[in-house]
Amino acid sequence: MTTQPYTVPDVSVIVITYNDAARLPRAVRSVLGQTLKNLEVIIVDDCSGDDTPAVAKALTEEDGRVRYLRLPANSGGCGAPRNTGMDASRSPFLMFLDSDDELPRHACKSLLLEAEATGADFVMGTVERVDEATGAVTLWYPQLFAERRVVDGIRAEPELLFNCLATNKLYRRTFLDVTGIRFPEDIHHEDIVWSTELFCRSKLFAVVPWPVYRWLLAATPATRSISSRRHELENVRQRVAAAVLSDRALANTHSLDLKEDKDFRFLSHDLRLYLGDLPQRDPAWISDFADIVIPYVDTLEPAAIERLTRAERVCLQLVRERRGAEAALAAVELGGRHSVPPRAVTADGDRVFWGTVPPQDERARSELDVTELRLAEQPLSGALLRHELIDLQASRDRIRLRLRTYDPGRVLDGRTLTAWLRVGGRKRTITSIPVQMAPVVIESLEEREKKSPRGLEGQWEPEEPERTRIPRMTGGPPEGTGILEGTVTISLPELEWPDNAVRPQAVMISLQEGERGNLRPLLAVPGFSFTSVGTVGSGRLVLEASADLPFRLMARRLGPAAKRRFPSVPELWRGLLADLATPRNLGRFYRLVSMTVPVSRNLVLFESAEGTGYTGNPRYVHEELQRRATGLRAVWSHADVPERFPEDVGLVRRDTFRYAWTLARAGHWVDSHNLPYCYRKRGSTRYLQTWHGQVLKKMGLDEPRHRTQPALARKYAEAVARWDALLTPGPDFLRDFAEASGFRGELIHAGYPRTDVLVRHMEPAQRERARQVREFFEIPAGKRVILYAPTYRDNRRFSGDSIRLDLPALAGALPPDWVILVRAHPYDRFTVPDPLGWLVRDASAFPEVNDLMLASDVLVTDYSSIMFDYACLGRPILYYVDDYERYASAQRGICFDLAEVAPGPLLREPGELAEALERLTEITERYRRRYAEFRDRWCGLDDGQASGRVVDAFFPEVMR
Amino acid sequence: MRSRDVFFLSTDGDSMGGSQRVIHTLAQGLGSRGHRVTLISINPSRQPQTYVADPVYRHATLYDTPAPEPAARSLPWRRGRQRRSPEEVAAAKRKLLRLTDRIDVGHGGHGGHGGYMVIASPWAAHWIADLPMPHIAKIGQYHQSYTEAVDSPNLKLIKKHYAHLDKALFLCDDYAASFTAHRLANCGTMLNPVSVFPEEAAPLRNPRIVSAGRLVRVKRIDLLIDAFAAAAPAVAEPWELHVIGDGPLRAALEAQAAQTGLGDRIVFRGQVENVEAEYLDASIVTLSSDFEGWGLVLAEGAACGLPAVACDASAGVRTLVEDGDNGILAEPGDTGSFAAALERLMSDAELRRRMGARGRERMRRYRLPRVLERWEALFDELDR
């Protein structure tokens, strides 16, 4: 389709190119295919030597909207071609595109409409980065563009200085003309200078959240553009030159008040790119690099340096001190989620510094201070360990790895540990191989010479710079040295690798001490070359660097699995049954059994929290039945987690045919969540619905989804109709749940069995449970425990969004004697952020939440029903509800106003929470009356004897 | 003004429903303004409605038989739902291509499209996702609220399909902004036309409150009855509450009304022929739903010059009723504040008159000619 040029195009897109004839048509066609038709494309060719002229000519003939300009001589940068294009354009709006990238289809139209609607000088949007090899899409600094907005000048949002690209914007022509902004022509990184001036001169610009530029990352390094040539020192010089020009732009536009923000941008974006590469550079390069950047860095605002992360500050200081090898070590995990500690630290008073050399001056003291990692205060789960891969040998069917683990905090000393090399994500383990690890002593050449003069013992190799030895045994467990070494052999023929694990998998080291563990990544040492193992394992297993963190080790399987053994008949049978176990088939099987097989009156099926554990009301009903030694036989349903149940209870795995069989045979069901809808209960089975908490949020037929989707509501009503008896803990529950669920059967007003142990928390058995929890989580004596247990957010399940507390901020504000147990809702996830292991423990997987409550001193929650149980303990409850309005309205809605009834204060800032904890006695006093009213209203029936009443009511045949 | 080819595509365009009414109203309106309009329903309806007596638009269905219904659940081994055969699907898709293919491409000059297809739901967009129609500008419309999209498969479908259409349209700016926050680049707002707009506003002389809608749980007529019972005794005039519509809860609600002691003043009218006349006979319109994406009742009531009392159920409701301007908003589910709002309006004729006039003013931009102009402006925007 040919389209004739319009008289005045709405937008000119200036496509600059140099020796890129192969990709130019892709870029130009992405503009011609825009939803905006009334535009022009100006190809500016920086005097290419390839067949760009012919390709461009063809494009102009293909579509009349394309124009082609060619510079008489190569300019070597992007500035001159872009300026030429600007001069040639005829439109009221301009955009820039590089010939190796693309514009998303709506980019021009959506930016144009936004510019027209807002009157902004320019509009900028999100950049998509597409890895051409894998097709994976990531967004560039997405948080900058998260909201659609109009900004009254850069001072309103100085962090937007990070958007230093010229390409993700649409410019108003008159604004560029009036201000006279042009690209500098004699340097690379011209867009940094351009953007700085742009931001300083504009009084009104707009931001949109959608992608307006597609940045394509070429698969092969040979085709990488200027921005990817960071290994060249000339590139570093250009970057600094651009920063100097930006400073001049600030001065010229009377914007020196923005200098600190601009300096922070330089340090944390521009310089940071090079720091991240340091592990790939040799010390000589790093020394030259320091000569270029440090003189400039030393002119920057000290406040900007203080805004960097601790790891970045350490790295920069090591560069400054020309400690190249150590800088490379420090840079290994910049930008990663983990805090990777130094190999060793130096203590001086109460401060701890990076490395074995004490800091030489005041600046070094402030920059190399790693006290905040609290290396020695970490429990095993939070221990900051540095696992390095030091040697790798591959043969045809075997890979042998040697690892060294640095434990600068000496957390591992005196523990009996097992170690595993674990391949897989945090949730899923692909394979786990034992590692033999033992403490070692590393002796440098000098130390060895001191001990035994060279040549005397003969076996020392003087050329070896260092040598490890196993410390002398003195009986008992080996003494800790802060360094461990181990070897692990991966036998490829025995390696199990599921067919669906196609992505590269993280290689981690897992250390276990009983149930406690530590899981951290395995890193390559700087200079380690992965090319030597590229084809290891005859095409079966590849160990390689991670794509975004080049010193994380990843494993990937290439080609088919080693040998496909034909499965045995039982395996085939199990596989077939698993495939057939769809809800519909299970439902049919259940009905078939209930039509033909009589019910077994003394069989009780228990299920709690969808089979995820031995907990909740069903557990305490079960234990009451056990106490009475009835003839009833109990079977517990489990969702593939048998290890969470005591050994003496019968188990059946959920969603299997055996489960359907057990359900059909059982005379009683006791459950807390509503059993799968596919089982339409037979008449002779009695179903006790205990439910799993009192209600704050709207439930049952009152939930928006049930109101808007009648089919869903009908299914729900059918499922509720199965319940024969419903446990009610109080009058509010009756109204907000029993009625809202449309339940019509027998109500058992008994209180909650699960609160019995909480009411009776002073009894020795309960105190013992609390002690065990403290021991398990390594909570030092004298520390007090916050249990933080928020509920999940609808539509944001498993996003981590329910953990609203800003833990790093809280760490700074909290009085020193607190430890936080975080209990994420089963529908959400949580991991302890580094280095906060000393303060925070992840208790999400702990089997019994009652025990956590017993071990805690105060509860922090939001809208979770845990508040009603916790009130039985009588200990203080604080609410952290920074999203209260949103939850109450946009979320599913709540049944009563928390602010009116809460037995503790509603807090919205980490600072407020810290203050409340400081004045806990005062708050307890202030809320005494409210707390009592709350208990009366919601815990009125909870007197520690509820289990007995429930059993009396639901199992009348059972003797007391 | 140039004449255009416009297609309305919906999965079920002839059944009873609010969005169907809107589509037919728009088709007739655009047809009357000289555009060549075709209304395409993917499935024929089991109970087709007649929305427009003398259509000036073409009308087509793609399948020959209505959508299969879920089979009765009598036997456990019966298949739950019959599906259409692949041949049937292919034939229907070919039919759609034929219908849209007769278009004179390039008609109307530079950048013009061969036609404009208004897709009424994410499911319809899903159905045509694999059909090549490069000459047609495609506009996805979503007739529900953002919350409803989040609670259903629609959010995923919108992100998957509407993102690639030329425009995605939502009922109010607030909903459009919520989808934009998902990084969709092409969101906009299109108002639904209000077909009721009498020459003369309601005289507001009868002491009568009107409510219209199906008698189902979500509409919370129970709350309305309680609120009315609480407010009525405090006002001197003998106000009546007229509940229009039918539904499964009718008997229960009638019993509840009888218990209030105001049984004769709460009138259940069932289905009525002429809703407009009911609005004109009343003085206050109410919407007591916990949940409502937009609220056609409020729009029609305001167009007739009635002040409103409504639960602040969504951004859609807030675009129709501004608290204190053309009505009073109550907390959703809160009988007390609803009763207080009713009482305030019932006891103040001057306030009713002022708010009623403001409501009618507010509804002017929802009048059909204005909405049709917005559609034509949208077609112009797509042509740029």
C-alpha cells in the first residue's frame, strides 16, 4: 500500500543509521506501520560504507512518507545526524529512533494525543528492552513511568533525571526552536547532555506509563551499539566528558540547585554501569579506569555519594584506592537481590570494615564501613555467606566443582551442617547434590615461609601464591575458621532433569542444620572463564553465567535428557491416574463410589487450609477426639506435604482417586475452607464446616465476584449447601458469614477450638511450645518478638504486595530489643531482604501459627482474622494499614469500620510503628477498655474449652 | 462530513441487555447520519429483542444456531457443554471476512480506513484475534467497570487483545485510567448514550420515589425499603416508594415491605411498558446497589430532571451523580446514610428542583447527538 505525503505531517520521526543496512528497514517499517498515518520518516545516514543508500532509496520508493538524507562525512556519533534531521523536519512534533530499534505501534499517536491534550513541551514513556535471542521483554526503569502525569518542571521530580535517553520522547518543535537545544556533536553519550538541558529548560512535560520505544538487544556482541562498548577506556572518557558538559548545561540554565540530583544520576546510573562490569576487568584496566573517573568523582557533591548503596560505595572506594582485585570482588553482586559479603572483614572498635586492610583515612573509614551488614548477628537463615566456585573439571559424564565458602561473620562456627548444591528456583528444586565441606585455613606464601623456610620440607611449591590446609583436629567437631572448602561431583547419567525445565536454573548452595537452612547463590570468582565449560556434559548440562548478573552461576540442559529409561508398570499406572485425576473425573468417581459402597460411620476425614497443614480448628477437634479415645478413625488430607503432619495420623493426598474414595467412605467431614466443589456430598455423610477465622472483609455471596458472576455464585451456593453444621464463634460471624454464605443448616455456637491453647497460654505445655519457636528461629534471649501477619490482597496473590511494612526503614527506627517474625498469608510470598536477617525471620512456612502467637509479645497485622485469635492471648495488637481506604473500598469491602473497634492503634508509617512499640505499655493502657470490648464481642465464647463443646455437639455418640 | 463503513461486532447482540441496547441505539444513530452501518452478532439469540423498530442499518449473524447451552447435569458422565465444530467456526469467520471485505479500500482519501469495527466485548476481540482485517480500524469497547474486569477473565483478555486494537474505550475516565495503569497505550472514554431525554423535565410534584431494576440481591432493594421506612415518618407529605422490575426476590421484598407498616406506600410495579413516564411521575430516583458499573437508571432519571439518591458504588456512579450537585451519595450498604439522604431530599422541594435541574444539565453530553459526534470525532482521530 502506498500512501502519498500529507501537506504537513503531524510527527517527524528521525531515524539515524550508520552501517546498519540490514536492520534499517525493520526500524523504518515500525514507523510506517504506526497507528498514526500522518507522519514522515527522515532517514539520516551518517555516511555509511555499506549499501545503506540503496536500501534507504528502496524505502523512499516504497512509501512516499520516507525521506533520505546522507551526511557528506562520517561524524562518528549520534549528535550530528539527529541535528541534521531536526533541521530537515517539517512537523510540529519530533521523535528520534535508532536504526537497530523499533517504535511500538501506538507510540506516535498516543504521544501526539498526550502532547496535544496537555500542552507539554515533551512527552516521555516507558522503554521496552527486548532480548532478541530469547524474546524476553523487560522495562527500563519502569518505576519512573509508572503513573501518567504532567510535571511542572524537573524540580518537582528530580529522579526523572535518570531518564537520560533522547529516544523515548516526543518533542514539541516550537519548544526546541525557542530554547535552541541541540545535540553536542563531538562526543558520544550526547543524549545525556541533551536530556539534562531539556529537563532544565522545560517548565511543563508529561509522562505516560505505556511503552513508546522498543530497544532491541542484539544477540551477538559484534553488532552491539556504542552504549554497549563499555570495555573501551575511550568510552569511559566520553562518558565523563558528557557529564562535564551536563554540568555546564546546569550552570548555563541557572540550575545548579539540581547538581546533587544530577551527580547522583551520574554515580548511580552512568558510573554504576562500569562498576557492574568490574569483575570482568583486570586490575590494570581498573587502575586506568580510576585515573579517568576518580578525579571527576571527587568534584561531585558528597551528599550524592552518600545516597549510593553500601555495596556501590565500597566498590567505588576500592577503585579510588586502586585496589582493583578487591573492587572486582565487591562488584560481583551489584544490583542483585543478595548482599554478598567480603571474604574477610577488619574490626575496629564497634565498626567493621571491608577487607583485611584497616581503612587508611577518614574517607575510607566512612566508605568501607560494612557494620550495617551485622555479619556476626545473623542467624543461620540470614547468614551472609560468599560461595565461590574456585575450580571446575569436566569429563564426558561428570562435572567436578570445587567451592569455597567465606563466612566473615563466623555464623557457621560450632554448627553441624550438611551442604547441598541445589539447582532450581526458590520454589522448585531440579536437583540437589550433597557437598562435602570442611573448614580450611588459607596460608599465604609469606605465612608459609615464616613457618617452614622454603625448601626444607620439599613438598611446598614456592610458586603457589596460597595454599589451603585442613585445621588440626582437637577432638569433637572441627573448629571454625571462617572459610570452608568442599567438592561436589555431578554425575550426568544420574542427573534427573524434568523436561519442562527449559530456562536456565540458578545454582545455589544450601546449608542445613536440622530444619533450619541457608540458601545463597554460587558465584564465580572474578576472571573465571565460563567458555571452558560451554559444552560440558556432551550436550546435556551447561554451566554458564546468568544473563543479567554475570557472576551468578546458572545451569541449563541442552538437548534431550541423557537416557530415557522405560517406566515400570507401577510408574505408568501412577502417571495414568495422575493424568485422569481432573476435578470432573474425581467428582464422577466419588458419585460412583457413593452409589455403590456403604458409608463407614466411624471414619472421619479432616482437612485444614486446603490440605496445607495440621493446624486450625480441625486439628483441635481431632486432638479432642484423640483425648477421648473414641473408636473413630481419622484420616487427614494433605496437599503433597506429608512432612507437615505428625507421624501417627493417617494421611491421604488431596485431589487423588484415593482422596475421592476416602471422602465417599467417610461418615464425617471436618474442614475449614470448603472442600473441592466437585464432590457433591452423599446424604449419609455429615459435614462440619469450622471455617478458618472470623470475618472483617466481605465474604460469601457478598463478595463482588459472586455478585457480578451469577454462575460462580450458584456454584458457591451449591457448595455451601453441603455443610450440615457450621461452627460460629460469635454474633458478628453469624451475620457477616453465616448469612452471607446462604447457610441454612445447624449452627454450633461453641467458639473456636483453635483458640483453646491461646486462652490457656500460661500452661506449661504452651510455654514449652513458645520456647521451641524461639529456639527454632534463633531468637536471642532478652529479645522481644513482633509477629507480623498481614492478610493477602485480592487480585494480587503471590505478588508479595501484602507485606506493606518497609522493613529496611523499620530496621533503622525500631528499638534494638525487637525481632520480627513475618508470617505471610498462604496466598502471598515473602523472603527476608538482605541484610535484615538479624532482625527479621520468615515464619511463613512454619507449620502452626498458634505456636508463633504463643512465642510473640505483640501482634502487628492489618485485616487478617488472626486479630480475633490473638485477642484471646490478651497481648497488644497494632495495626499497620497504610492502604486502609483502598482495601475497604476498591478491594472487596469490609463488614465494619476497623478504626471504630480496633483494640489497638491504626498506623500508617514505619516511624509510627516504631514509636508505638517504644510506648507499648502506654498504648496497652490506653486501649484497655477497647480491648476488653473487642474480646467480649468477638471472643466471648472462647474460654479454652471450645474443642470439647464442638465434639459434644457434632459427635453426640462420642463419650465424654 | 464523509460517510463511513461502521461495523458493530458482538458475541450476542440481539439478546436482552444494557450493552445490546446501546449498540442498537448507536447503529441506528450513525445510520441516520448517513454512515453505512452493519450490526454483526456472532451468535443468533435464543430470545431476540427488537430494539429498533425501523432499522437503517444492516444486520447479520455469523453462526446459524444460537450458542450451545450447558447440558443438563443429570448423569455424571455426560459432557458438560457441546462445542461448535471447527468447520462451523471456520464458516462463521469466513462470513465475517466476506461482510467486511466488500469495502472500497482507500475510500475518503489519505489515511482513511476501509471501515471501523466496534468490538463490543473482550470475548468478541478474542474471537477475531486470528482474522486478518488490515484495512479495518478496530475499536474495543468494554461495557463494565474495572473491578468487574479484575474479577473475571476480562482483564487478561483486554490486556492481550485490546492493547493491539486501534482504540480501547471504557465507560468513564476513571476506568480508562485504571487500564492505562496496566501500560495500555490506546485507552479512551466513550459515553453511553441516554436514549431517554424528554422535551420537558419532570414536574417534581408527586411525592414519589422511583427505583428500577431486576429484583436480585446485588440491587439491595431491601436496603432501600429499610431506608424508606426510616425516613418516611419524619416527613409530613405522604411519600410513596415505587419499585419497578421483577426478579426472584420479589416475594421476600414484599413481605419485608409489609412488615415496615408502610405496606400501602411501598408499591411493587413489576415490569412496566414505558419507563420514561414513570420517571416523569416521580420526584426522586434511587440506586441502592452495592455494586454497579455505571447505572443506567441514574442516567435516565437525571435526564428526566430527577434528583438522585445513590450508593457510592463505583466511579461510574460518581460520573453520573456528583454528591451535593445533582443528588446525594450514600455509603454503599449503609442504610443510615441512605435514609438520611432520602429524608433530606424528601423534605426540601427547593433542593429537589435545583438538583433535578443540575442533573438534566449534566446529562446533556450523554444525549445521542452529542455521543454520535464523539464517535465521529473518534473516527477522525483514527484517520490521522
